[in-house]
Amino acid sequence: MRFTVAHLKRGERGIIKSFDQDILPIKLLELGCLPGNEVELIQEAPLRDPLYINVSGSHIAIRRTVALQIEIEPIQGHE
Amino acid sequence: MSKDIKVALIGNPNTGKTSVFNRLTGLNQKVGNYPGITVEKKQGICRLSRGKKAHIVDLPGTYSLNTTSLDESVAVELLLNRNAPDFPDLVVVVSDVENLKRNLLLFTQIKDLRLPAVLVINMADRMKRKGISLDVAALEKKLQTRIALVSTRKNTGIETLKQIIEEYRCLSCQPTIDIKTIDPEYFQRLGKAFPNEDLYKLWVVITQDVNFTPLQKKLPGGEKSFEIKSRQELKKLQHKETIKRYQFINEILKESYAVDLKAARGLRASIDRVLTHRIFGYLIFFVILLTIFQAIFDWSSVPMDAIDAFFASASEWVKGALPEGILTNLIAEGIIAGIGGIVIFIPQIAFLFLFISILEESGYMSRVVFLMDRLMRPFGLSGKSVVPLISGTACAIPAVMATRNIESWKERLITILVTPFMTCSARLPVYLIIISLVIPQGRFLGLSFQALALMMLYLLGFMAAMVSAWALNRILKIPTRRFFMVEMPNYKLPLWKNVFYTVVEKTKSFVYGAGKIILAISIVLWFLGSTGFTEDYNNAETIVSDRVAGQGYTQYSKNYIASNLEAYESALEAETTDASRIADSLEARRGDLEARALSQEIASYRLEHSIIGNMGKFIEPLVQPLGYDWKIGIAVITSFAAREVFVGTLATIYSVGSDEEETIKNRMAAEINEEKGEPLFNLASGVSLLLFYAFAMQCMSTLAIVKRETNSWKWPLLQLAFMSTFAYLTALAAYQILA
Amino acid sequence: MEVWQHIIAYLALGAAVFYLARKFFFPSKPSKGCGPDDCDCH
């Protein structure tokens, strides 16, 4: 199964593996959403949408549909 | 002017760019936490040493040169057009120390345009708290630029920045990366087609189109025979460029920038845990909203009453102090009433903008956007629609402009179309006066009926907005990528100076913008009401005198005379017991009152046959089913330009020719429906009017701004037609059911 | 005096009518907007 940002639980982190270039807006890349960077899920709104994430220092909120396009490698056993 | 150094200030949103601008120029305006708040081009003069000056333009915030919105394209266009009068001698890129990495992305792009660029690293005061260490000298060397470490909050580093600006000629124009490397073959062909142009600049011009269609591709020298890549391909290249830039930046920062994560535990996470909580977050938002509305009403009622009283007495004073004549009447009855109608809004508008700008400055507004996005989506709106909807309770004009940062065109369009349903402050005077006339005193659960009625109207406006958004979402077939992204800036205490200047500026622009229209309309109205061309108008005096002699006074006049006499009689009886003196005084008083009643009847007869009266009679059949007479009809028509004109129009119509210094409310309460012989403003007609104003568009300025923002007449006209029809039908139904 | 009152009053009327006409019938607003195209990020 693909593991994406949308599969993270609150407080969990992961490393971005890849994403669908055609769907993801360039703005996300500019804010640091690039392969190899770390993502942390800070908060989720009810119905798990939108998601409030910290990606390499940028604190942003994105919708679930976009989050599902960002594939990550989860980081186990944080803190 | 030509000797001044021209400086463009650019930077990511939420970097405190506008605060830097304020510090440099002393000419204050807004700094927003909300992306894209600086919409207009702000300019100012910065005084340097030895009498030199820098002319500074504050550009809208942008994350990169890949523009995705109108605001961003404004910034990029200025940097591309070497012939523009504002084309900068140097660019000051404002960044914030916490997000230096992503701020540098924009910096490298600007540098690659071969413009002299300075880097400002703002919020330096936070470095220690965030565990950040920075080697400025090393970074300056790597980036081949000068760096000013600034804190706008503590006011440090500004002098260094001024000095760097002054020495801008020493700055290097070396680019940072070679754009050719992302696709050598493509750029080689591009270079061949446009041999005289800089490749990176060409690239920015070409990609402007990819993200933001309305900008025309202004490639120098025409299209020539150059194969253009598809959007998809260009986008891939943009991705590649971004990745390349980050590689470059990471390389640079590795040696000069470090964050000690252990030291970097901030308040932010704990505040966020509460404010974005799935239950408490909403509760807090709701409480904040309620508090704001409560405060606005409580705080503004006192100054509003004072303003009202002031203008009433000013009008009286003018009549006494100036020589009699048409101009005096125009000033007293037309102009002063008109200005009063504008000034009375100032307290409310100011308070509303005060709260909104505090919410934005503190960073809370972005949390609201986050909380509300999912709830708004079924209605075809975005979380970002919440800000315009809240601003819409002040005025739809800034609210429509605040939709600019909504990414999806469909969500933005729907927001624009439904925002005018929100109860703006211009509706308030109409609501307040009608509610006080037709809603009975009394309380329900400790709340007065009148306050409840007002709350209902606010709710009704909001529901109308949501329901029509839902319908529009179904009807409109606009293919759209529903992308959504909002930055959640760090919380900060609002800079009070910034808040203050926002309030002043917004209030000023509202007063001048709407004020001029209202003033002009009052003048025209006054003339229309005191001019007439018919026989009836010219011979009003004889006609009315004859009628009074024949049939006696109208019911209104009879009541007026009787009630005044009664009051006079009881006053006399308290003074004296001499019956014959009482009778004499009463007789004299009666003659006095009859003369007044006669002149009032003449005035109202004149008004009825003046130009405006004839217009009113003409449209009366249209408004009669709603329970209005021709005077209200006129007020409805004139307030088509702006709702608040309604009360002013009635004030003007009632005061034309009248000597009485009565408040407009008393005058309205005394109006009789001639057909039914009952008060004109009763529950049925009052509710019908309230509903009409709740739903009708009735605002020219909003139409104009919608036209500008949607770039077509189609949407404002549709909006006008829909809202007016809906308003008419609900008002009609309400009157017919209640009457 | 009466004459002056008339002149000034009608000048005010003229200015008001001119202002309203220009504002609503010949709006010279810059027509720069996002337009019907998607302001989307692609």
C-alpha cells in the first residue's frame, strides 16, 4: 500500500518519497514540499480534512486530496 | 524624482515585509498574517543620509516568481518591465529568519533576473528563542549580496539597511544558478530565437502564462518560429527549477545556518493545540465572533447617537445663521443630512476593521480558514471564503477584494456572488429605524424583541448566502482544480501601529468612496423634491388653501393640531386658573398651529407634485403590493445606489419645506397609509421592507467591484437580477401574509 | 445675494449630476481581474 501524508496520525512524521508531479501545485514545492524533506502532521480538522502539516519548517494546511498524492516513508518511534 | 533611488520591496507573505516598509518610510499601512493582504501597490519615501531619498514600492507578498494570483503577478510584472517608471534600481527581498530556506528561493530567482538584490532577514529578535544560529558574513559571500539583519518589532537593523540601499551600486548582479541546466536543449533553442534577451527573464515571461492565464505572453520580438512547450512540460521544468534552487540553497545554508531543535520549543504548538482543536477550536471561534458583534453594537451606539444629534442641530443652526434662500435650504436639508448619513457609519466600520485586523495580525485568521474549510466545501466555498464573509458584515467592497487569495476560480466566484447577502453596515440604519418603528417593545428570555429581530436579520443574510452558494455550486459548471493551501503563520502580538493605520485607512476609503456618492445623490434628490413643472406644483398654495377652506384639514393635520393644543392646554392650566385667559391663549395658539399645518400641507402637496413625486407616483403600482407608498418607493429607488441612502432619502423627502425640527423617526411613525387609514409603517410593511433590504443588491459600488474582480458584466448583472427578484418576492410574500 | 445663492446651488447640482453620471454610466475602472479563467495553481 502507498503510505501518504494523509495516512499520518497526529504528531507522526515521515520523509517525502515522491509525488505526482502533474497534480501537485508548484506552490507546495516552493514551500519545501520536496522529496527527502520531513513532514509532520500537526493537526487534523474534523473528518480528517484539511490537514495541518509542517513540511521542512513551513507550517501549512492542505486538503486531503492533495495529501493523498504525497508519498512518504514513515519515521518510526519518534521522540 | 529621477535622482531618488528606486527600491522595490518584495518577500514571502508573513515575513513582516510591510513592517519593514513602515519602518523605512514612516508612512504606515497594513501588515497581514493572511496571505495576500497587501493588495494595492504601496509607495513611500525613505530619507537617507545627505539629503538623498529612496522611493520605495511595497509589492504584494509572493512565494516565488511563478505567479498564481493577480496580486503576485503585479509584483512580477514590475520586475520584468525595464521601461516601467517604477522599475527598481534595486530590490530589497524581505525574509524571516525562521523560514530562511524557502525565502531564499525567491531571493535566488530575483538575483537571476540580474537585478541588484539585498537580503533583509527580519524577526532577528526571535533567533535566540528559536535556537537559530546564523553566519551572516558567510551567507553574504555565498549569495554575493549584502544582508541586513533586522527586527521591525525591536526596531534594529534599519539603519544598516538604509546604508546598504544608499550603496546599492556596489551590489553584484551575478546570477545564482544557470537556468540552462534544467533543459539545455530547450534553452539553447530559446536563446537562438531571442538572441538579445536574458534567458532567465524569457523563462519567467513564458511561465507566467502557465500559472496565470490572463497575462499576455509579452515575448519581445513577437512569436517568431519558436515551438512552445505544452503546459505540462513547462510545469515539469518549473518543478525541476525549484528542486535545483533548493539544492543550491541547502548547499549554502549547510555552512552558515543551523537550528538547535532542542532550544526551539515554542508556544506555537500549545496554542495551536487549543485553537485548532476539533471542538474547542470551533467554540472559541464562535465566542470570538459573538464578542466582536456584541462589542461593535455596544461601543458604537453612543458615538452614533451623538453624531445623529450633532447633525440635526447643525442643520437647524445653518438655517438660522445663513440668509434665507435656495442655497441655505440646500445646505440644511440636502447636504448636511447627506453628510450625516455617511459620518454615522464611522464608528461601526472602524470597530469592525479593528477586530478583523487584529485577527489577521495575530495569525488567528489562518486557523479559522483551516477550521472552516471542510464545512464550507459542500457549499462550493473554501475555508478562505470565511474571511470575505466576515468582512462582508462591514462592507461588501473590501470583502469582495479579499477573495483574491482563493485559489480555485469557482470557489472564488461563488464567494464573490454570495458575499453581498451578508448584513453589511449600510443595512444597519435601515434595519434600526424600521425595527424601532414596527417591532414591539418587550422581552423574550431576557432579550428584547428588537434585538432578536436584528439578530434574525443577520442570520437570515448568512443563510441566504449559504443557500445560494449551495445552489450556485450545483448550477455553475466550471471545471476547476480545487487546490487549497494556506500558510499557518506563527502567532504574534499585533503591532498596534499597524492595526491603527489599517483602521484609519480602511475607514477613510469607505467614507470617501461611499460618501461622495451619497452626498451627490442627496443634492440631486433635494432638487428633484423642491422643483416641479406641473400646474399643481406651481399653484400648490391656492389649491391647498381652497381645499382646506372647503373640506377642512386632513386627518394628519387635525391630529397634529389637536395633540399640540391638548399639551398646550394642560401646560396653561398648570400656570393659571383664569378661564378667559386660557381661552384667549388657546385661540391664539390654534391660529398659530393652523398656519403651520397649512404650510405643511402645502409643502407635502408640492412634494407630491414635484419631479420626485411624479416619479414616485409612477412606480407606486410596483411597490404597493409590498405595502409601500410612493415615498418609500422613491427611497427604495434612490437607495439602489447605496442602501444607506434609504433613510437619508426619507429624511430629505420629509424635511423638504418643513419647518418642524422633528426627528425622522417621529415623522415616519406619523405617516398614514392613505388607502387604509392606518399607520404606513406597521408590522406587515415593516417586515416586508426589512426582508427587501436583507436580500436586495442595492449597492452600485459592490456591482462595480464585482465587475472589476470578475472582469465581466455578466456576473454583477446576474447577481443584481437574482438578488432583486428574490428580495421583491420575499417582501411581497411577507406583506401579503402579514397584512 | 439671492442670485448668488441660485448660482452656487445649481453649480452644486451640476457637479453632483456630473459626478454620478461619470461614476455609474462611464466607469473608467481598470478592467484587470483574474477573469473567467482558473486562478488555480497548476
